[in-house]
Amino acid sequence: MNDSITALDELTPNERKTLQAWRDIKSRPILLPMSWFEGVDRQVGMVFGGDRNDPLAWPRRQYQVLGRVMGMLVGGALGDSLGATAEAEGIGTGGGLLAAIRSRPWQAPNSAALVSAVEIATCARADQGEGADLDAALMERAREAEFAGTLGCFAASIPAALVSITSPDEDAFRRAAGLAQLLSEPPEECASAGVFAVALVRALNGQNLRLDQISELLLEQLGSEHAELRRRLEYLATVRDDANEQGILAELGGGSSGPEIVSRALCLGARNTGGWAEVLHVFAGGSRSRNAQVSGLLTGARHGAEAFPLLWRRKLEPAGQLESVAGTFMTEFGPDEVRITPQPDFRNVNPPSQPSDPAPAEPPQTLDAHERFMGSMVAGAMGDALGFAIEFHDIGMIRRHHGDAGLTSPVLRDGVAQVSDDTQMMLFTLEGLIRAHVARRINPTDNDPVPEVQHAYQRWFHTQSQPWDRAGGPYAQHLQQPDGWLITHPELFSSRAPGSTCMSALANFARTHQHATPQFKINDSKGCGGVMRAAPVAVWSNDPAEVFYAAVGTAALTHSHPSGYLSAGVLSVIVHQLIRDVPLPESIRMARDLLLRWRGHEEQLKFLDAAVELAKKGPVSPEEIKDTLGQGWVGEEALAIGLYAALATDNLRDALLLSVNHSGDSDSTGIVCGNIAGALYGARAVPPEWLASLELRELVETLAKDALVEFSPGPPTDPGWTRRYPAW
């Protein structure tokens, strides 16, 4: 057995925990994005392969690198698409290019070469695992492949960088230069490939890419025969942060040679966010596609795919293939069955009086992403049930019926704490997302969940005493009866004060077959019906911008006012971040930053900020809640009250009670608060005596578990699953 492969029975207890942590994380990647692990591995003494004192260090590191590898490939493909469009259309300005790409698919003609470059690295690492020399395996695999494409010498940089992530800079340089020689590139081009490989490795490792420091580091790899490349790197080392960008680019050259391209990519990548650097690079001399690809590869390796505009990524046709090949590479790169990078022996660093390999102490009980998501769904339903009993009561009536403290426990009707239409629609939203993900697995380019969620809402509409032939709209033309598992539960066919806006909007779709969108408005409603069902969208994507976009789309199906759908985007991103163990204040900041990108955000922003400010006082009276945040009948108010209650308290019980005891739409503020506080505290925080009486509890838990199964790297493929969640 190779030294890097450790038998299971030879693992120390902490290494077993490391392996289990890695497998656990791989089982639910949709809930743990790269950004979740940022900063974790900056601890003193952390080694790349994992710290025995921190079993999660290795899997965290692996997932962080996976995000950057995916970003590198997406960036290269986006640059390729930009360059190919500019060349095909003869476009000479950035504005003209951006206008042209809106109307065409992003095909990335060189994507096959990108895939081939990654496969070379994957196979070389696999050969190394079987005992082969890595350098020899890399060269042999490269000889068998067609991977240059339009990248020229820089095609060599990709496999060299990928197999050198844990290697010294000189190894990355040497491997890339050797592969470029295999492509019959001249010495300056080979050196440029080596320089670019070093830059990629440092970016993939999250290391500093300041122009002065990276230039000095790269110069160490060059000889006197690389005069052109040396001159440009020496110039970059002297560039000031406030120097004129166009002047710098003019000094570096037009982008026709390897030294010009790599030096321009280093400059533009260091000074621009994702996207615009690639647009600028398109208009260099030489091959537009080659220039933009190199820039995109480096930007993506530095920042991950999230660095690029969301709409660009949504249009990129080979995105699914690139994600797949990146994931396959990581199975060779990480400890899967079980690959553990040899490490210094930490087992004898303890004082002699202690055992050389003490059994690890039981870790404190922590919340994982699964429990946080389950908590968001269950606590949301619980908050809805608490509020539904007092939805149309003002605070005076609530106090008369329940005492000066207001409602303190669920009100039972027919033996249960009944939920409202809010929970019903939350469930149908989640079912629509599951079915959309099944469809995406069948067709990776189908990345829009809104049509499936619309279909789900029409099924819910049918449960509200609406015949299917009238409720189903276009779906009724294909199905005599609504399909799937959720609709088979008769307890969902209860009318629980459904919102008139939702009912009329779904009736309108049934008649017209036209999806409502933020652009195609069907009303001017900003009611809370869009936000109260939005939390499940948190599982749709790793990317918070994609989650915001999807939540806006699902809410806009029924509510056309910006505050009606932007509130949904904010809630979904807050839950998205909390599930990933991001603190609540930081989760709010992320959602706020994304909110600012949307037109018509001013009203929602005002109430979001007001909720945060009011929470600094702690729990306040229902009267002050009403005066400051409103009553919750509209989207921005419902979100504000629910968020305020989670911020102003330190446990789920108090948060839910604070969120419903006011004069207003108590069930909607309760479900919003529950979605947030449940993700914050987990399902275990719901008082057991409350949970025992919750209507639809088993249905909520089952659907949430099914979502976690579907949004995993190994979702079910058996016919029973697709009958349960049919894909269209």
C-alpha cells in the first residue's frame, strides 16, 4: 500500500474523526459553501493535511480548495465566452460586449480543453496513489491528452497548479514549464506558463497576491534567458496602488505574448473584482479569448465562482460539466477512501507524563447544517401555529384572553396547535425546490426553480377547494390529477385563512399561463405572503446571490411590489447563512449587501435597519413594535418584526413569543422568526411540549429530511423517488 494511503485500522482516534468529518461534509455540500470555512485554517501551526487537535481542519481545507478550483474553471470558461463573443462580433468596447452577451448563450468553446487539463491532473494524482512518480505520471497523462486549445502555453499551468497545491512554488513552476515544453512552446512562453502556475497555486491556497510581493516571488523562478518576462515582473513590483491602470497596461504590452498576457492578468486580477478584469482583458492585443481566459482563471482561483456576476454564471452552458470535473479531481486530492497526506508525527509532542496518543475528549454537542435547516422548518411552523391562534387580535384582546404577558404557549384546537396557510405554502415551496433539483440533475442547464415552484403553488391552490382543471392551468393539460407525494396528504386540504393576493395571483396564472416576475407585474401588492414562505429557498444553492435571486423569483409569482419580493430574498439569505454557522449579525450584513443591488430596495432597507436598531434595546412592548416596525401585514414589516424578535432575545422560546405578541399578522411574523431562530438554535431548541402538539409536525420533518437527501452529492435515483418528486 502506498505511504499516503492509511488503512482504517491504523488510524488514530483523531484521524478517524477527521475522516468522518470529511465524509459528513461531502454528504451535504449544498449546505456548506466555501465561504463557510474562510479563516478557519489561519491558526498558528496549522498544516495543510490537517491538525490532529482540530479534526475538521482537513475537510474544511479541502472544501475551501474545491470552491476555488471550481471558481478557476468557471472564470476560465467565462473569459473564453467573453473573448469568443468579442471576436465573433468584432466588438471594440466593453459596453458593446456586455450588450452582445445578453442575447446569446455562453458556450465557452474552449471548455473541453479546460476539462481535459483537469482530467490530466486527476489521473496523475490517481497514478501517484497507485505508486507512480507524480511528475512522470503528469507528463505521461499530458502526452495522451489534447488540452492546449486556445490557451497555448497557459493550458500547461492548470494541471501543473492542481497537482502542486501542496508543493513548493518551484515545483509548480517546473511542472508547468515542462508541460509547456511538451506543447513545443518557446522558452519565454514556458516560463510564462510556470509563472502563471505559481500564481494559481497561491490563489488556490488563499495566499497573498499583492503585486509587489507576488512579483518578487515569481522573479525567483526566472533565469537570465527570460528577459521579457523579468522586465515586466520587475515593473509590476514597483507599481503603486494609485497608479493609472491604462498606463500600467500600456507598459506591460498589448497581450500578444505569454509574458504580456501573464503580467497583464496579474495586474488586472489584483486591481479588479471578478468580471470586469476579464472584460478589460478581452480588448488586449492578440487572442481576445486567450487573454480573457487567463485572467478569468486567476480571478476564479482567488475568489471562487462567486466573484463573477450571477447572471453570467447562470448563462454559462458548461457549468455543470466543470463542476463535475472539479469534484472528481477533489476525490483524488482529498482523504476519501482514505487518502491522508503524510504529516509530522504529533503523537509524541505531549509531556512524558501524558499518554502518547490520548483518546480524544468528547467534543461539545454542536449544531450541524442539517439540524439548523430542520430547525428553521420546524420552528417556522411552530411560530406560525403560535401566531395563527391570535392572528386577528390586537394586543389588548390578547392580554384579556391570555394574561398580561400575552400568549405563553400554543392554543390547541381540535387537540393540536393548528398551522395556517403560511406553513402550507412553506411546505409546497420546499417540495417545488426538491422537484426543481431533481429536474436539474436530469438537465444540468435547468437551473431555475421558479417554474417548479409555480407548479407547486398551483397544487396548493387546488387544496383550497379549487378543482384541478381550473387550478392547474397549463399543468392540468398534462395531468388529470396533480402528481407527487405531498398532495396525497388530506390534512393539507384545510382552508386556513389563505391570503387573497396569493389566491388571485394563482387564479390569474391558471387562466393566463403567464409567470409573474419582477419585470412582468400582475399587481402592486407587498403583502407578507411572499416572505412567509421563502425560507426553504436557502437550500437551493451554495451561492447567496443565487439564493436571493431564486427567492425573489418565487415571491414575485404572487407579489409584484419590490418590498413584497425583496423581503423574501433577504430572509432566504439570512437563513442560508445561519445554516452554514455564520453568526446572525454577519448573516444580516450579507443579506443587506445583496439587497442593495436590487432596484426598489429603499423601503425594505429602511425596515431592515430599523429592526437591527430596535433589537439593541432588547425586548420592547408590543406598542413600541407597532410604532417602529408596523404590524407585519406587508413583507418588509413581517420580516422586520420576525428578525427583531430573533435579535432581541437569546433563546428560541422567547423569540417566538416576542414575535407573535403584538397587534398584527402574528402567524406570519411568527413563521419568519421561527425560520430565523430555528436556523440559529436548531430543532432541539423547540420546547418539546410545544412540538408534541404541532399540527403537520411529521409532514414538516419528513419533507425537510427529503430536501436534505435530495440536496446532497448522492441523491436517490430509484423510480420511487422520482414518483415521489416528479421532474418536469
